[in-house]
Amino acid sequence: MENLKDIVLEFNIECEVTEIKPLGEGLINDTFKVYVEGEESPKYVLQRINNAIFQDVELLQDNIEKVTSHIRKKLVAKNESDIERKVLNFIKTKDLKNYYFDGEKYWRLMSFIEDSYTYQAVTPEYSYTAGLAFGEFQSMLSDIDKELGETIPSFHNIELRLNQLREAVEKDAVGRAKEVQYYIDEIEKRAEAMCLGERLHREGKLPKRICHCDTKVNNMLFDKEGNVLCVIDLDTVMPSFIFSDFGDFLRSAANTGAEDDKNLENVNFNMEIFKAFAKGYLEGTKSFLLPIEKENLPYAAKLFPYMQTVRFLADYINGDTYYKIQYPEHNLVRTKAQWRLFECAEQKESEMQKFIESC
């Protein structure tokens, strides 16, 4: 860990680093707790930025700084207590940059938030809390006056994903297109309807807003009493349709089965989770949400399993070049499970619409 200590000391801190330990189960970044002399609890969190995923580190860190600064100002204006636990605080390097490059890897340092917890369980209660927290997060950023870039360009652009699928089918690199023709046809039948968001945006009816774009229950920190402290994991915060934060959460949280469930009877769309999340989200976004955004929330719930089906299917046809697989048909199994989830959401669209109208 000695070289990690050297990296920490490149940041603007004035205390003796005593120990560095791994933290959490992050899939993308390597994360460590940093302990300093005289304190039992960790003082900082050191994180390696995965520049294979986030290739423009300058843009990434600039986005995060703009977002956290804006939220901090909002909290100060509201006379919030305990602000240091309610927004992430990143430490500058000694030459005042918001990341450090060691010649090979990129690193950032943030303050450790004491007595904070994350939860993995998806229940109606936590789904309501998540909807409220992510809605309030969007609300606080709805009037940000600084421009943010896309940390992953066209991340949730369904038109792009459909074109990638069509290119995969045309090339048919490993001869798999014929066996999945049913799914190709079903996807194409709905393609025009599922590109609604992009069309509305081009017509000037649907704005892009600053969204989190990775809405999961475990991307929130809670205090001991179970109250939300703040939203974390800000790498994908960027301009997007509000459908991103709404639909992405439900794609995983409202699925009664696994993302790669071989038994499609396990897969359904959980309306209790939908209602809880939607209720919280609508409460959190009431200050800015447009009618066209609200009325299309059921579309968002359908869009994300549809988009993930498109992505898994394209990768299967391409010969499994993007997603890690555990067995040869893994991407096909994923495709079928996501399509089943999409169909279940599709069947419940009118029920979703009625609930949204009642809120």
C-alpha cells in the first residue's frame, strides 16, 4: 500500500496517513479507505478512476465538481445542518487539480462520510426513498447554470442502440442472426414507438436535464436512522432525458427475476415497486417536471428493458465482444429475460398510466 500513500500525499491534506484499506464492492473503480493519525474512523476515500470506461477524465471530474458545488450552494441557502454529510466533497491536489495522474492511472480523493450506510435490498419502502432522493437530486440541479458534458457519449440513446443492432444483423459476424430472427422482428415492430423520446427532443418538446444515469438503491448513503444523506457515484451525471433515471431504476428494481434468468416464469414487472418509486419520484420532481415528462413515465419503464434487450442481442449476434459471458448462450439468455420483462411492462402500461395520473 506504500505507493497508495504516495498518491494520497499528492492531494492537499495536512495529516499523517497511517493505513489504507480496500472499500466496498465497486465494479468499475478501485476504492480505498484512508486512515490518518489520531482518528479511528477513515478520513478520506481514495478511488482509481476507470479511464477505460470514462475516457475523458477532465470532463468527468469537471462535471462532478460543478454538480457538487451547485448542490452545496443549495444546501447552504436552505440553512441545512450537517452539510458535509449531505454532499460529496472532493479534495484538490497540491497543484489544484480535481484528480491526480500518476503516469499510468487516474485517482481522486474525497472526504469519508462517517456513520453512513448503503443498502442492497429493493423493497417498496426503499424504492419510495430512492424515487424521492433521485427526484430531489434532479430538482436541485434543474437550475444549474453551468454546462455539463456527456461522460459516456449517447449512453441512453435508443436510436444509436437500434442502429448498432442493425449493423450487427447486417454483418452477422458469427452466423447467429437467423436463430434470433423472432427477437429482431419483434424489436423492429416497436422501434418507431420506442424512439419517442429522441423524436420529442428534436421537435423541441422534451428537454434534456442533468440526470444521475445510474439510479440504484445502493447509490444512496443513509444515516443510522434510515434517512437519506446524499446520492453517490456521480460518474454518469450528465445531460439526459429524465426517463434515464426513472426507467433505469425500474429495469433492475421492478424485475422479479434475475437479469439473466433462464426460467422466464420468474420474470415479471413488479407494480408495487413501480408505484413506490413513482410516488417518491413525482414528489421529488414536482417543482420542475413538465406534463410531457410526467405522462411518458410509463414509456420510460418500458424503454429500458427494451434498450437492454437490443444491446444484449446485438452483442450475441456480434459474437459476445462487449459483455462478459459465463457460457456461450449467456447473451441470448439475457436477451430473452430482458424481452420478457419488456413484455410484462408493456402489458401493465395502462395500469402504470392510471397510477401516474392519480399522483
